[in-house]
Amino acid sequence: MKFLANKKKIITFVFGLLLIVFLLNVFQKEVRGFFYWFSSPIQKVLWRIGDKSAGFFKSIVSADNLKKENSELKQKNQKLLAEIVKLKELEKENNILREALGAGLQKEFNLILTEIISKDVSQDYILIDKGFKEGILENKPVINQENVLVGRISDVYNNFSKVILISNKKVSFDTKIYAEGKPAESEQEEDISGLASGQGGSKISFGFVPREKNLTQGDIVITSVLGGIFPKGLLVGTIGKIEKSDLEPFQEAEIQPFFDIKSSTFLFIVSDF
């Protein structure tokens, strides 16, 4: 009896399974639609989560690419800026050289263009960017593009040199008044010569000028051939305040220098004259 009951259950199960398979084949479309209808809300939530995740990771990648592009643009801008600065500096140097050519300096002297890298106004010294490697020697004159005397090389190092300015207290040199255009008291009147001496603080004096010489404010002071320290005919400055006494054999005056250290950048070393 028990065997017959089990056999009946098996037959019923197999028949039911076959019926389900038959119904699935017959109503496949309806079953699939029901499944999609039932699962669509879940799928929609999962799709949105997946879409947001994809968008999040996409934004990370985009941000990383944007950061990389910004970095590349920054490097290109810096490179372009460096090139612009270099061109500007070359333009300045060319302008200085053109002024020197206009003044005829390169025909008269052998010149080496140099740039000021440091200034010590209180000590009347400057540093320039040329040294032993460029063949710079001590005591060589230093001028600007307008034929104005600046000073001389005092110390030379491998890559730079120290220039002592003409206003330094250690500097003195022979000068004279530029006579052209200055009325003479007589045809036999000689040049007015004197000794320029640095007084410190960008000040220069013009001394040992005989009392009888016709010295006036505004006279132009230039280097003379005497002494041989500097080439002759370099511009120094103009006569300022004059001190003259009937009791003293010599008169003395202030020289207002043409060279302005605060506004200068490029200079010339006179390597030979």
C-alpha cells in the first residue's frame, strides 16, 4: 500500500512539472512580462545606482584629466613667460648697444657689456656679472652707454666683479672743464683742470683749481689725459656749488655726477683704450 502511495505522488509530481513546462512554453510571453513588471522597480533602482556610480567615476577621471591639462597649460605659460622675459632682456641689451654705437664708443674702445647684479649705494660699490671667465682685469674703467664714467674694477672673481664708483672716497682722478662753448677771458687761457675726488654717498668734489680760473656752475667736467687711469673725454658731471676765497690759492666745487646708480642696469667695461 505504501509503495502505491509513493508511486502516486511521483506520478503527480512529474505530471505537475510537465504541466508547468507546458504552460511556460504556451504562456512564455505573459510570464516574461509578469517577471519584468515585478522586477522593474528593483532594476530601476539598481540602474540609477549604477549610473550614478559610473558618473561619479567618470567625473573623477574628468577632474584628473582637467588637472593634468591645467598643469600642462601652466608649464607652457611659464615657458612662454620665460621666453618673453628673455626677449625683453635681449631688447634692453640691444638698445644699450645701439646707444653705444650712436655715441661712437665701440669705435673708440674695446667694450664688454655687463649687467649690475648688486648695488651698495652706502659704500659706493656695485657688483657686475662678468669676471675672470670673461677675461676681466682689475682697474679697468667702467662706463655707461652715454660715455659717462661710472668707476673702475677693484676686485675680480670667477663669475662677477666688484666696481668701485667714482664717488667712493678711495677714488681720485684728473679732470678738466669741457671748454667748447665756454667763453674764454683771453685767447691764451688754458683749460681749467682739477682733481676729482670721491666724497662718499654719490658725492664728488672738484679741487686744486687755481683761484683765478673762471669756474662757473653748470660747467661740464670730463676726464683729462693726465694720470692715465681713465680714458680722456669721459663725462663725469657738472659743476655745482663753488667755494672760493681770496685767502686761498685754490677754489673747490661740488660735481653733480651724470651717473645715476639707482636707475642703471647695464654697463660697459673698457677692456682696452
